[in-house]
Amino acid sequence: MRHTIFIIINLLVWNISTAQQTLTKKQNDLPIIIMNGTAHLGNGDKIENSVITFENGKIGMIAPANTFKLDLSKFQVIDAKGKDIYPGFIAMNTQIGLVEVDAVRSTRDFREVGTFNPSVRALIAYNTDSKVTPTIRSNGVMLTQIVPQGGRISGQSSVMKMSGWNWEDAQYKADEGIHLNWPAAFRRGGWWAAPGPITKNKDYDEQVKAIKDFLDEAQAYNEKTNVEKVNLKFEAMKGLFDGTKKLYIETNFAKTIMESVLFTKEYGITPIIVGGKDAWQITDFLKEHKVMIVLKKTQDLPVREYDDIDQTFKTPKILKDAGIVFSFSLDGAWEQRNLVFQAGQAVSYGLDYEAAIEGLTLSPAKILGIENTAGSLEKGKDATIIIAKGDILDMRTCIIEKAFIEGQEVDLDNKQKALSRKFTDKYGVDIDHD
Amino acid sequence: MKKIILSFIIATIFLVGLNAQKTFPQNGVFDYREGLYAFVNATLHKAPGQTMENATLIIKDGKIMNAGTGIPVPKDAVLYDMDGKHIYPSFIDMYSNYGMPEPVSAGSRPDKQPQMLSNRQGAYMWNEAIKPEFQAHKAFKANVQAAEEMRNLGFGAVFTHQHDGISRGSSSLVHLGNGREHEVILKDRVAHHMAFSKGKSTQSYPSSLMGCIALIRQTYYDAQWYAKEGKNEEMNISLEAWNDLKALPHVFDTRDKLEILRAAKIAKEFNSQYIFKGSGDEYMRLDKIKATNSPLIIPINFPAPYDVSDAFDAMQVSLSDMKNWELAPTNPGALAKAGIPFALTTHGLKSKGDFMKNLKIAIEHGLSEKDALAALTTIPAKLMKVENIIGSLDKGKIANFIVTNKAIFEDGAKIHQNWIAGQGFVLKAFPEEADLGEGVYRLKVGKKNYDMHVTWDEDSPKYIIKENDSTDIKVKYNFKDKIISLSFNDEGNLIRLSGTADNTSAKGQGYDAEGNWISWKVTPTRALVDKKEKEEEKEKEKSEKELGDIVYPFLPYGAKELPKAKTTLIKNATLWTNEKEGIIEADILLSNGKISQIGKGLNASADIVIDAKGKHVTSGIIDEHSHIAISKGVNEGTQYSSAEVSIADVVNSEDVNIYRNLSGGVTAAQLLHGSANPIGGQSGIVKFKWGYTPDEMLIKGAAPFIKFALGENVKQSNWGDDYTIRFPQTRMGVEEVYDDHFTRAKEYGKLKRSGKPYRKDLEMETLLQILESKRFVTCHSYVQSEINMLMKVAERHGFTLNTFTHILEGYKIADKMKAHGAGGSTFSDWWAYKFEVIDAIPFNAAILDKMGVVVALNSDDAEMSRRLNQEAAKGVMYGGMSEEAAWKMVTLNPAILLHLDDKMGSLKIGKDADVVIWSENPLSIYAQAEMTFVDGIKFFDKEEDLKKREEIKIERNRLIQKMVGEKKAGAKTQAPSMKYQTHYHCDHIDDEMGEQEHKHDHDHNHDHED
């Protein structure tokens, strides 16, 4: 039967049990429509009563539900009444898939030996079978930037999907950036028995010079028309000079942020600042130089003893008000399950709700240069979508019910839920595993 | 310039050979001099506050024969005219290591391994840092250069000891004159010296401050035992020496004000009293320091202003460091005003030459001259019980005195001579004959008159001829062998004059501008400036010196006055009672620190009435597992049992995280020992009474707890491949540790009860308390096998395991925990950080709760602790707990686990008024604590917090401006530096007590806080 309708509420009764089932392959052949939910677009806007369709992994349409007619029989229908719909969250600067158990050396694959390692690639170490990944996915993270650590230049990051059969299959944007750890301006003196004060790093100038030398050599090398002896490190730097790769600089102190930005401008590069704890002090500078920030966790202690006790909580609002593009982030791998709460904390301290969502979606996409295909609920973009019951940024109410990566429904079960079921079954007690 | 005539020059070393040691052979002709000298016409400062004019001092054989006015001068005395000069007792430094050998380690620590035992060979104590047998007089070697350096500052004698170790043995009193050691040692064993520092000891134990404290206490007990029966069982040189030192004064070195309070408790416990060598920050806790009734030794190494010219760098300087820069010079004056007796020391000065300069700074900041002198003479003598031989210029005491040109703290005063044991040392010769004093003179050269201005800067005069208002002609001046010579240029021609001068006039012959041999004459016309006026100006300047407030604690957000409990009525709130009433809309009254009424429309008079409509009110959050507010080490993991140590001994009230916790609604916490060893240390259970002292923070009458730990940390699994020596290395061994210790504790208890003599063992005492269910265990635990094991061990030994903390696999044996009666205190959602947590699940709390196990959520983290309300909400998120049940996990349940639920953990009449007003449902991420009360005292208020921020901004700016001013005025500055903020976790194992050089190879900037 074919009928055309105005999309109205209560057309289909949605119940929890269906919500938890994965759609069958056969059903998957039909395009999907998500109806009646509040769509948070990721670009700062929201649509209260929305309709979203997707097919072949791409969003076909997103609009207010009462503005047009659709033939529902051509869709698999998901009623999201009373629910919220978001673009899949993007976890920046993580070690997801690069480490399984922090303290077990054999499971750590994110820190290579050496000072300048631009040719090292995080991508190939990405473990798609990590038991950690599903526990993060079930809290809304659908894409992640995985980043090597250590040294002065740690290596190259890639954007990965939070599901996949292997790293090739999971890659979203390969080798998209080079990561530079800017020298510390201050260092702790003394030794640990008698901790000295943290004083200015005496080697700072020398360390900056070493970066300069490396970049100068790399730049000159990449001008060569005829390379006789290949230098893989310099080859890896090529993308920085031709604009195909991003430069991420990890630093937190206002002065070093400014110095590192001005430094890289000399090479025609606008870096992305990772960390940026003191970025709130220099918003004019950041704006003038169009610097985007991957902000270290907001649920953190203030840097200085005398800082406002809620400085880290309110930094996102300060950056947003100043018109600076920033994304939320957290260190590590398993910790990423709490990424959304970095944004929730910022909302509590004044950041607009939709702006907070933007900091988990479109802003990171812009930083990563994937904003044309990811990061927001817009026509033509990937159908990477989360459906949640309750406020996704608030642990008091947040329940993620469904998620899709490029239109494919994602399994929200994980090892932890399975273990819980095993023992609640043993005891014959019942708890909620959503 | 007062005219000074002194008819002799004292040789650098005036006399040698007084009291020549008689046992030594003589080479050459015997040259005995009795050293009978009379110093007449002096202003004699016999002792602080005892000044006499025209007085006489007579010394003989290095001792004072007589001193005073109108006393007869022996005819055979060599006479020194001290007209216009001042004589004071030479200074005494109480805290010196003059003449002591450089401390060295007894051996070396095995490479990358713990050192379990002492490297000292011989019948000494088991711990390398306890060295009461060291005797300064046996190691002392006089040092000519060092003695001269001190003499030049006015010091005549020092108490010296070796600054190394926890017990450092005895000090000696030595004078700074010349002579063999036999002569300069005035007293062999003066005092026993101690410190919270193991110095050059390479032994692992103790690695923490609490370990140090426990070791000192145990040593007291061991020494008591040794004196009675121990000496019959073993020879122990150290314990014997410890007992021998008992009757002497005890001097205890401290590194901050809280260490004084801590050590004073030890002293009291053992009926002793310590003299504290302070660090100069005592003004920050003056009342409490005074309450210890202990005298002090105070350094005057005042910090230099920071170079704040770079705004970004200046930002890194902590407010407390900046404030301390300003207020440190007030410390001596504040101590004196508070009536705390203290001596001053040069110890701690980067350059000893700054001593007098800094002393004058202290005087400018309120220290009276009398107190300053006493702190350098009579007080040290008295504190060290040697006032009969030194400290004042009374008959029979050693002839140690200094001679100055004017009263010692006056501008331009100089110490010219320092007499030590009758030996005269010239530090600076008096001008042989004074010349023209300050003033304006007429210089007549032949027929021409000049206006000549003479000014004195310190010891050298400046002569200037004023042609008119704008032109100054510099006059070259020389005065030697009583001949004055002047030369200057007059319109290109040199005028050269020579002659004689006195204080007010001069005359002679010379060449005028034309080269004629003429007569010249200088006569006074008027005084330069009115001196009185000058001084008044200076006084005014002084009084204008604005100083910041002392706040408690001495940190940002500290309070000028400690807040007190007020009767507070909170109206129309949503109360989360945690009682059977559940969540209700009602009023709540706090009075006398307790919850006194709950009900609708309460009509009670109150100091403060708060309309909390739309707000949620709960009892304060209790963090069952915290490591904030702990000083110098969270683990004493150097041995597999450290039951003798206690966090309660090292609570740190000066941690800004206390305030930050209050801002997150946290009012109390169990400050736990770390998890480095199976039997850890005792807990400190505190309320976050911001500004109060550690003792005031500790909850009176709280049940005592101890931390145990299982698993990877105690096996040292993640400490690197070098840590494979200490027992245990497996979970099997962990069980043995417990079985063994409880077996021994049982035997210890039996012996104790038998009435037979026994050695009091603090470790065994603690374990015995556990066996007797007088102390409770909270055990760091992860996997089910070890949790099960420990419950079985407890059952075998007849006690109940109170709490498993972390307990991430608790869900696997919730039934067994329930049966045993153990509670759990867990993380909401941590996992995957080490192998033993790979099966951790965020549903753990919900399952334990469902199974009837009392379950709490804790932080173990300085940051997360202020968001424990959010962690509680994860009980709703993972497992669907009811909001009330989830909330209890951070309030009532931890109170139950800590045996504090009779007075904390819920909103119930009669319970402590630990109350939080939240902006909304406290489980929400959007909820903010607006006010936090502890014992009815409001310690956090969001509105007031905003004001405090403003005050901090203003105070920083004021201090920065002041520092900039000082720099402009030529003050030496120090480079900006950041204060290191320690954030402890369970597995923090750094050695915080030694001085061994373990260079930091880790780049520490503020990017990486830990």
C-alpha cells in the first residue's frame, strides 16, 4: 500500500526492544528515515521536530518534519520522538586502537624512539579489534583522530572510523597531520627528593632552533627536483609545505602558543594548537592568525594555584565568544568514553548547548579538514549519526540508543555489558545495560 | 663626623697563645701574655637593653674580668680608648655546620634496587639516617676562612653540628678565634639535633615524611626498651647514644611551618621539648606556632623580588610566593611581638654577607633592635644552656665582643673590631684621625673664597665646590698620615693644597691657580641638611610601606579571618535527606555546627537566612579515597608493611585542592596511604575546613583506618624490570605477608598482655588493633581472587575486612562480599589502565548495590574529586540505579564505610551540619555547588568566590607593581618560577626524604603536571 502522509507524531509506535535490535541486512536495503526527533545539526543549529533520511551512507534530506510529505513505505522508519539526534562525535588526539592496556608495554603502540619521527604513521597500528573501542563507541564517538606521542615530532595522525574489519577499511583520512611537541617554556628543577621550583627552560632556544633546522632542511629537500638519496623523514614533511597535511603543535602556555604560531607562519603554515590550556588569554592573537584549537580536557584542574577555580570549565565559552574554532578532547584511549562530558561541563559554565555539540562534531571536522563529508547533519554528508534518549551531555540522563557510521548501524554492545550480563544472570538480579 | 682618635692600630691578629694548650711542646722562647686589656670610655651594651655610657670593659686571659661604669682600671692593663665607640657581645649562630666534615653516604644503594638495610658497619642502628652517636666535637676541624667570614659579620661563636640525617647527634659550641681545636671548642656536647630528612642515607626507608615521623617515634620506644632490658640483649651504639642525649636541648630542623606543628606533637608525646629551626614562614601560622611553646631559630634569607617584566612569565609566579616575598621580612618582628623566643641564624643565606643587610630589613619590618640583639646573643646562649659562659658581657664570661663606630643598627654603623676569647680582630680600621665632617665650608685659597660641600657616604667623604647652583667642581681628596691634600680645577687651572685638618676646620699651604705658593683655610659655614628632618622623612617612608594581608591558609582563596559557624536557615529547598523521608521540599536549620531542625515553614531565628527555592540541598560529599592535602609522600612503600606510618601525621592544610573540593560540594575525605605495599599506612580522616590547621581538619573521634593493598602495585609489577627484590612478587606472596604479620601480631599481643617486658613496636600495635577490631581496613583491590583471599585471611584471623577500595571486580564476588560483610568503594568507569583492570565494568557499582553491598564512589584523584556528584550520576547512566541510591554512593555510603554515619552522610537532625546547596539536581553535570558548609561553617560561597578572584587580581597587580618598583630602584631580582603542585595517586613512590641526587630527566612544564 502506498500512502503519502504529513509526517506527524505517533504515526509509528517505537519501542525499546526494537530500538536495540540491529536492523537486518534486508531491511538495510531500504533507505532509513529518522522521524520526530530533535536534530542537533553540529553546526550550531537544531531542528526540534526533524526528519532525516539517509541512503548509501549519505544523508539525503534533513528538515523540519512539518514542511513536506514523504512516502514512508520506501523507508525503514525510526521514530525518534522525544529523542535527540546528533552527528557522530569525533574524538581528537587519542590513542584509541594504539593501546589496549596502558601499563602493559606489549600493548602500547603509540610512542616511537627518536626525536624527529615525521614518517611514523599511527594508522597501521590501529587495532580494529580492540576491546576498548566499543566502550567508547557506545558513548557516541564514531570517528577518532589517532595520534602518535613522544619526541619532538611524534609522527603522523589519521582519522579512523570507530568500526572496521582492518585499518585500511577503518581509515577515514589517512596520514592527515604531523604532530610537533613544542618545547616547554618552564621546567622543573632539582630532583625528585628535593623538588625544585619550576623555572624557565634554559634549553628552550636550542630546542626551537633544532625544530627550525629540521624544517629548513625538510623544506629545502622538498624543493629538490632530483633526489639521489631518499630521506624518508623529509619526504613525510612534504605535505606540510604543499598544504596537504596539517601541522598540530602541542603546547599550552600562552607565550609558547604565540611563539609556535609565529614560527610556523614563516613556513606558510597555520598550525593547529593541541592543548591550549592558556588559549583563553590570547584570543585576539588566535583570531588574527585563524588558529584552531584542540582543547585539552575541560574537566581538569586549573594550571596555576591562583587561577579561577573553574577556569578549565569556562575556557570553551571564552574561546567560542571570541570566535575561535575549537574542539573538545581528552588524552588517552579508554578515557574517551567521557569525551561528551567535557562538553557538558562547558555547557554548565556558560557555553551554548549547540556550540558544545559543534565542539564535538563540526569543529573537529574542520580542524581535520573533513568538514565536507563529516561533522554535521547536512544533506550529502556521511550518515554518521547518534540517537540518544535524554541529554547526551549529562550522565544523569544520557542513554545512547542507536548509532550509524556512514549509514551502517553500529553495534553498541561491548565487553563490559557482556560481563555485566554474565554476572547479573549468575546472581539473578536485573540492572539496566543501556 | 664625630672626631675619632685612636692612638694605635690593632694588628689583624692581635694576640695568639692565650690559654695555649699546655700539653704541647714549645719550640722557641715561651711567650706568655696574660691579655689584660681595659677598654675605657665606651658605650657598653652589656646585654640587650643594658647600655651604659662611659663604661669600662676589662678582660684577662680571654675572659671578662669586669664591665661597667666607675670600675677601677688595673694599672698593668693595656688601655684602649673607646671614646665614641660601642661595644656589644659578639653574635652567636645557633645553627651552623662550621668545621664539620661534608656528610657522606655510608655506602651506595644497589643499582636501581631498593636498599633494605643500613650500609653502616658496626653496632649501630638498623636505619642509616639515625645517627645519635655522631659527636660534633670529635669531628670538628677549625677552618680559618670560614671562621673569618663569620667573624666579619660580628659572630664570635657558633653551635655547630653535621646537617645530615634524621638524628644528627650532638653539636658543640666553638668560638671563631684562632687556635687549635683544643682551644676553640668551648663545650663538647651541647644539644641533640634532629630533622625530617634522611640526608645522605641511601637506605630506602623512610621515603616519606610520615615514615620519618614513625621512625622517630619508634626510635624513642626502642631507646626506652634499650635502657631497660634491651642493653642486655644487644649492643646498640646508636640507642645508647640516643639515651645519652636525652638530657640535652633538642634542636629540630624544619622546612616549613607545618613541620614545626608535626614535630611538636612528637616532642609532646615523649615528654620532650624541641627548639625548632624554622624556615622563615612561621608568620603564616603564628598562633599555632606559639601554642607549641617552643623556641625557634629563624633564618633571614628573605626572597628577592621576582623579575616580572615579562607578563607571561610573571603569570607563572604563584601568588603565595609573591606574598611571601613581601611578608617574609616581617617574620622576625611578628615572632617577637607574639612573644615567641627565637634566635637568628645565618643558615640559609645564599651569601652570608647579606646577614646585616637582611637583619636591618627585618628591623625596618618591625623587629626591635633589642630583640634583634637578644636573638643573636642572650637567647641562643640560654636556649643551649650555656648562658653562664657566653651571650653577654658579664664577669667571668668569654671575652667575645664587637666594637662599632656607632650604635650597631644606625646608618653607617660598622663593626670595626671583633674580639674573640680575648683575641682582637680588626675587621675595618677606624679612620686614624677624622677630617672634615659633613657640612658646608668656606675654603679660602689666597684671596679667593669657595663654597665647599662635604658629604660622607659610608666611610669616604665627597668634597664638592659649588660655583653656582648649576656647576659642581669635584675636589680630589686624600687624607693619610694626618696630612690632608685637596686639589681641584678652577677654570682650567689646577689648585693643589696640603695641610692639616680636624673635624670642623683645616688649613695649610699650597699652589693657587696661578702657581703661587699661598695659605689656605677651611672654616665651617653651616650644616648640610637638618639630620632630624632626614630621619623623619625616612620614618614616613617606612610607615607608608603597604603590606598585604596574611591569609589562612597562605594561598590564593585563603581568608583573612577564619570563618566561624553561624546559625543558618535554608528555606524552601529540595532536600535530599538520604533518610526514609527521601527527597522532600522543606527548610533546614543549621546551628552550633549541627543540623538542628528540618521541616516546612521553620520559624527560627538565624544569623543567615537563605531562600533556596529551586535549589537542591544535600549532605556534603564524602570522598572515601583521596590523596589531596598530604605533605611529602603518600607511600611508605619501602617495606612490605608500613603499618606504623600515618597520613594523619602529614595532613597538609595548605593545599588549594581543599578549596576546589569544597567548590564541588566535598566536605570530608579519607586521606589514604598509597598502595605500594600490602600493609600500607594509617589514614587521615578529615573535614575540608579550609584555612584551619591539619589537627583541626582531622575528625575527632573518627574510627581509625589503615590502607592495605593487593595486586600489581604491591607486587611492584609496573615499576620497571628492576623491582624484583622486595617480597612479595606474586599474589601468593601477598597472602603470606598477611598471614605472617597477623600471626606475629597475635604473638605480640600475647606477650604484651603477659606483663613481661617487651619492646613496643608501632607496626605490631597497629596490626593488633585490627585483630581486636579497633582499627578498620580499607583495601586497594582489583581482581576477584585476591579479594576473596583477603576475606579468607581476615576470617582466619577473626576480623572483618571493612572496605575494598577500587574493587573493580567486586561484581564477580558480590555475593561473597555480602556474606563477609565487606563494603566497596569503587570508580565509576575507570578501566584498561593496567592488566588487573581489564575486566572492570562501569556496572560494578550498580551490581554491588543491587547485591546489598554498601558501595561508595571515590575519586583517588585531585581533579575528579570535585566532580564526585557526576560520578554518582554514572550509577544512573550505567546500570539504571535510582537517583537516590546513586546519590548515597558519594554521601551516606562512604559515611557508613568510614563508621561516620552516626554524625555524617545524611540530612538528619543532630548530624553535623555538612551541607551543600546545589544550583539544581546534584546528579546533573549542570549542577554547581553554590554554598558548602562544614560543621555549620560556610567555607565556600560562589558569590564570595567571585569576589575573591577580584581580590586576587588586585593583590597580584599590587605586588607586581611593587616588584617592578624595586627592580627600578636597583634591587636584585630572581627569575620567575612556578610552584610545583604535587598531585598524588596511589602509586606515587618517589623518595621525598633523601638528598641523593636523582636528576630529573623528565621535562616538566605546566603542560604535564605530573
